[in-house]
Amino acid sequence: MAKFVSTPSGWMTSRQVEKVFSVSPCLSKDFSDWTDDWLHNGFWLFDDPALIQKIASAKGIDLSKATWFFYEAFEEQFTPDLGWQPITADSSFSVAVARPEPLFLAGYDVVTYTYGNAAECSPLSCNALANEIEVNEFCLIPAFENAFEAVASGRFNHSEPGPYRIIAVHTWRIPD
């Protein structure tokens, strides 16, 4: 995904947050309203950066100030009533992800998926849980174990409706 990264809003009291690398498009906006282009995969993301570039070019969007992300989801999602359950791709779309290199792990986001397809809210940034849960300068949880424990112990349960997915957020530079 290519996103236009924002800085923290006035509601965030967590002083170490410098940029919001959330998966959610609520604060750091996706490069475009891309869903109607129907080039996404079964996880409602993109298999290849060329698809993002194709959409941006057709819409006249300059990506030179965008930050490029690669996301990896933990294979299960958490719903307070049901616990951990496997994540499956939307079978209406194929999945053939090209993994870019090199990747730089920025941390872990917890994202809501009430409809089961596209990312919705990131309670760390959208609901200011970064004020209560340890996060890094990117408004992400530094270690997977910490993200897993925070989700499993119910720290996200009263923020936004789940299920909650733990997403590893990597940055990378798109080749020129």
C-alpha cells in the first residue's frame, strides 16, 4: 500500500509518536479511494506495487510523497466472544503477493475488520489507545508478543467492534 502519512493529532498524548503508520486509512490516508478500481487481492490490498502505480497514474495522483508499506497479517483474528479464529481471503479475488525487498519492520498494528475484507480502524491511533498501550514513534506496538497479549487480554475490546487482526507493518522504498 502507498499512503500519505500523518503526524499525531491533538488528542494523542503519547509523546513518542512522531508519525502514524496505521494500516487504517482514517488518519494516514491511502493513496486513493482504490476499491472501485477492483485491482486489489483477496485480502483487499495489492499483490504488486505496479497496480498502485497504475491506479495513481490513471487518477493523476503524485506518489512522490507517499510512504510505501508491506503488510503481513498474523494468521488468526480475535473476536471477544469467539477467541482466535483463522483469517481467510475473500475468495472472489486471487492472491499472488510479490514480496518487496528490503523490508524494514516498523512495528505491529491492531486493526478492525467487522466486514471481513478491508481494514477499518486502528484503535491505537483512531481511539487513542496509544495513550494507554506502549507504542513506538510510528504509533505501532514494537513486538508481536506485546500486540498478541494486548489483544488476547481484551485491551482493544471496548474501542471499536472487532474482529481484531494483528498486522506487521513494514516500510520499503519503491524502485525508481
